[in-house]
Amino acid sequence: MTAPPRIPWASLEAKLDEQWQPGEHVTIVAPTGHGKTHLALTVAERSRYILVLATKRKDPLVSELAAKGYEIVPSPDGILWTETEPVNPRIVVWPQPPDKAGAGARTAILQHQLREVLDYADKTGGWTIVADETMFLHDNLRLERELNMVWYQGRTQGLSLIALAQRPARVPRLAFSQATYLFIGKYADKRDIDALRDISSAIPREVIVAGIASLSKERHEFLFVDTVRDEVAIVVAPPR
């Protein structure tokens, strides 16, 4: 099997600048340490408004984004607007349950706050949402309805979702079927490979398999798939 061509990040970046439209979704699946979050933010930062969902009790990413000028708020109530647009176009929503809250109470608070965030984003429109822990939102916080709403109806609101996950086998099929662009990391597990079989009917499965097999995790390579134009390439994640 012949692997897809390797292209420089600058070429892919130019493609995204030209073609990616508000309301189109991106899904990034790769094992831990592959550079998913950095890739997601690099892609998101070509958007007008960015909304990052943070769920961890302690998250160094939040400090990193604060240093880059993102505003950190605990709920959508903290997002200030002029008459027509947010005062700060780059927001991290980081709910803060009490330190002494048990697991059940913490889950309930996160569920409530992030459900409000997703509903808010749907009402206001125009955001690119970065979901760093998509499966936690979907499975643990039971926000399937809200995520599905974005995947299905985001185009009408100019609402894009950049969904990150570690295992293709656990990702909802909508994350693949509704995404315009996919970035896939190195996998060997048959269940993960099989989960990618329906990405695009026009792309032969053996092309996807060969591409994934030839990736280098050490180089932070991703298989890039444009599901609309049926294009496949291997790209190195952008440098930090």
C-alpha cells in the first residue's frame, strides 16, 4: 500500500486559510503526547471568536492561554459583549467547583455550567469551540444533545467545533461524519482503525490504513483528511 504524500505545515495552513469556513468542524484524534491541543489551538486561532472548554481541576493549559491574552471565566456569564461582539474574542470557560466538592457534585456543576456554555454559543453564534476533552463532555457529563446540536446545526450559526479525543473507537460517529477536516494520529489497535472506515466513501480504506501506519509519533505527524474534497496527506504538527 502506498502512503499519502507528506506536505509541509505551511501548505496545509494556506489551505485552511483559504477554505475553512465558519460552521465547518474539525476532529483531532491521537494518543496522549501527540500534540493534539497545540494543533487544535493553532487551527482555531484563524477564527474570529474562540471558546475553549476547560474541565480539569488543575490545568496548565489555562495558565498558558491566559499568558497569550485569553480571558478566563467560570461561566458564560463572564463573557462581556459590546452591542455587536464580545469584548475579548478569545475565551476560556473553566468552571470552578468548590475544592471540597465530591465527584458527584463536581460532575453536576461541570455538567450544568458547560451545558450553559454550549447553549450560549448556539444562541450567539460565530464561535469556534475547542473541546479538549470531547469524550469527557459526551460520556461523563452527558452533553451528547448539546454536542450533536453543534455538529448538526453549527453551519447555520457559523459555529465550529474542534473536537479532541484519544481513541477513535470511542468517538461518536458524528465527530467523523460531520467534520470537514480530520487529523488522525498513530494507531495500531484494529478497533481504532476500524472506527475510521467510514470517514469518506471516496477515500479507499487502504489509503487511510497505509497513512496511519507510516506516521511518526516522535515527529508529531498526523494524517490529514479533507472529507469534502476527498484529499489525504501526512503533515507534521506545527512547531510550538
